[in-house]
Amino acid sequence: MRFSILDIWADGYERIAHIRLINSESEFFVSFIEHDEYINSGKSIKRTAGTQIEGNLQIEFVNDFSSSDEKPFYCQNIPQSPFIQAVVDVIEVIDNFSIRANLSGYAVPITIEFGPKAADKLNAAAKELAFLLDRGYDTKSASTFVGNHHLLSERQRLALARITSPRTALAEREYKRLQEAPEALVLDGFNTIITLEVALSGSLLLKGMDGTIRDLAGLRGSYRIVDKTVRAVELLLGRLEALGVREALFYLDQQVSNSGRLRALLLDKAEGRSVRVQVELHPSVDGVLSRLKNVVTTDAIILDKCESWYNLNREIIEEAVPEAWVFRLNGPS
């Protein structure tokens, strides 16, 4: 199938495209991820509005489903989000995890991966990936091998890499995790705020084996303040106050676009609050945070190197955004 890209953007997290089926009026908002760009450092694949692309739609990470007597339809009622509600005609059961079905307005059958059942497949893949990581294999080669074995889509492979960690890392992170918030916290600014933006926007989040909640794609070097940013900042500062945190030092990546604007927003929204907020722009935030204690981040590298950390993102999302789209593997985490 051929599509025309009407618009495409990435606000530091999941890349979303607004596409139209060629020779049709059918339009969709889709997650648009090219796996190699995120796994291979230094590689960039540019797509712009007006570009025509070949591909097929696929629905993944289904949260809920049931039989229905309604006529086929689909709607995407969260603005600029790939989240979809649909009634489809099932034409083939592929396996315990997936079906092929006709989607209203789309000319060929699509594959639908069911979250609760597909989690079994991803859970098995995660165990295999962790087995390889435990034995020194790098994430790229190991995730490619496991992804090929389980016939995972590009998006599932990326999710797998962000969910999975070796056992030694999980044990060390849990040992360093603070059970209660200290009076002073140091925050990975973009990492924390972007994750909350994703939760508020209805885009996909992943619950990792280490208990953190991560966005799918991570920060790529560009960022813009969106309609969810102010709400994310307010939720964050409000939670810090509720926890009795007296000082919060935010680090923002200096080289990322609009870091200065986010700094100004943080300071403006912190005015008059009980928590004292400082914001520093730094060219190597990961390096700084890796040497500190009382860190707030979901970045795996920082978690492995820092002295101690607090799982603030998960706490805020579960309490303030319970409707957030969080994909979880089977088993405790």
C-alpha cells in the first residue's frame, strides 16, 4: 500500500505521522518508527510532509477487546495520537497472539496483535534477551537475534529493548532505589517531563523490568513545548510538594532545542511553591547525573551508575494519570 505523509513530528518521544491512503479519503494517525534509527547511533532517516511511502498498517499493543455486533468502523479520538478504537471483520486467526482483519476504509487486511496475549510472546522474548544480556551480548545484536526468532515487528523490538535489563542490573537498581523521597532531588529534566507528556497525550508507555515507566523512543535531540507540557510540569511540581521535597535541581540538555524555554517554564511554574527549584542547562546531563545521588530518571545507563534514585515518574503516572496507556509484560515488576 502507498501512503502520503500529511504531517510528521516527534516531540522528543514517539514519532507520529498523519497519513492518507493514496487514491482514498482514509486518513490515520500512526506511530512511525524506523528501528535502525533508534538502535544505531548516528543514523538519521528524514521523512517530511508530502513524502510517499510503501507499507501496511498494523495494530499492536491492544489493551481490551471483545466480540461485537456493530458495523465495522474506526476512530482515533485522542488528538494526534495513534490510539485507535475499531470494530473489524476477522478473516483469519494467525496464532494465539494475532489475527488478520478488515479495517473500515482500508483496502487490504491488517494484522492485529493483542496486548494481553502478545505479552506472552514479548515476555518469552524478554527472557531470552535478558539471558543474552546476562552473558555480555550487546543490546543491538541480541535484540535483533531475538526479534528475528519471534518475528517481532520493528515497534515490538524497540519496546523489547527498552523493557529488558540483565538480572545483575535489575538487582543493583533495586538496591539503590529510594523507598521514600528525600528532601532534595536531582531530576533528569527532559526524561521526566517527556514521559509525563506521553502519559497525558495517550501515546504508548512501557513498564520496564526495573519497575520504571518509559516512553517508547526517547529524546533524539529536538524538543518543542506542546499543549501537554504545562500540565506535565504542574503535575510534577505538585507531586514534589506533596512528597515534602524542599529542593529540586533540574538538569536539561543544553544542546537540545528549546531547552531554554523549558527552563523558563519550570521556573515560572515553580514561583510561589514550597519546593525550591533550580534549573541548569548542561552539555552532558547523563555524565553529571551518573555521579550523583537522589536522582529522578528512567535512563538505564544513569540508573546503573548513579548512587541512588527515586521512581517518581511511575508514582505520578499511576496516581495522577491512571488512564495512561502503559504496556506491561506478564509477571511482577
